[in-house]
Amino acid sequence: MDKTIAIDYQEYDSVNELSCEDYALMQRAIGATEGAYAPYSGFCVGAALRLKDGAVIVGSNQENVAYPSGLCAERTAIFAASAQYPQCRDYEALAIVGRNAEGCLCEASPCGACRQVLSEYEHVQNHPLRVICYLEGGRVRVFLSVKNLLPFSFDF
Ligand code: THU
């Protein structure tokens, strides 16, 4: 029997349409692109993760000459948050943005490995983690849960 999955998400024409908190989170993600170490791809990614208590932890992609040893911005942020604030492993929203070699902001959608990692933290906290992705031209896409980014995620 054929089955279909529908993915719910929201799109906004401008970051200005986000709530104040989410707008501020996206600004932190934009700022975090400055911390990227991306000499190989030239593509900088910034991520900003807001914890339930309001604290914001940022991450950026960290590349390495041994390519697979590098890490994406999203995992850099959430691993740092988990390691530094194990008592508050309660994540509300994650904003992500890319900056290309010309310095222009652009879309960054979480890779498969990051989706799997985000999915596990969402699973253990038992409530949704929203993912807010910057799009070309300052538009925004919002996923209300990581489940919408990774159906049939691995778990055991
Ligand atoms: N990258 C991220 O940090 N996050 C994403 O969502 C997609 C890709 C990084 C990995 C690599 O350093 C660079 O972007 C180009 O792929």
C-alpha cells in the first residue's frame, strides 16, 4: 500500500515577521557566522540555539584539512549547549543562516547528520525544538518540530 508523508512548515517573507525572541535569535546566528572556520568551502554557517531558560548558545561550522573531521554549525551549537549546560538540556529554537564566499547571507538547511542529532535532543526533552532557517533574500522557513525535518529518524 502506498503511503505519503506531508511535511508542515511555515514561511515568512522577512525576518522582521518573526517574534522579537526569534528575530533576536536569527541575529545571533548571523553574528555567529563570524566564528566559522571554513577555509575549504568558503561557506560560513551560523547557528543560535535558545534554551528554555532564555540563554542562547551559538555555533559555527569548523572545518578541517581532514574533511570529515569538521563539524557543522548546528551540531557545534547543540553539543556545546549540552556539554556546558547539562542541567538545562531543554531547547526551544535553533536559528540557522549561511554566508557565502562573497559575504552574502544565504540559506542553510540542516544536513542529515545534524537532523539526526537534533532529533535525539528533541526526543529526550519531550517537547518540540523549532528550527528557523534563513532563506535567500531575507525570507525565513520555520519547522515547528525536528520531526518535520526527519521523519522515520533512527532510535532504539
Ligand atoms: N554546513 C553547516 O555547518 N551546516 C549546514 O546546515 C550545512 C553545511 C557546513 C559544512 C561545511 O563546513 C560547509 O557548510 C559547506 O558544506
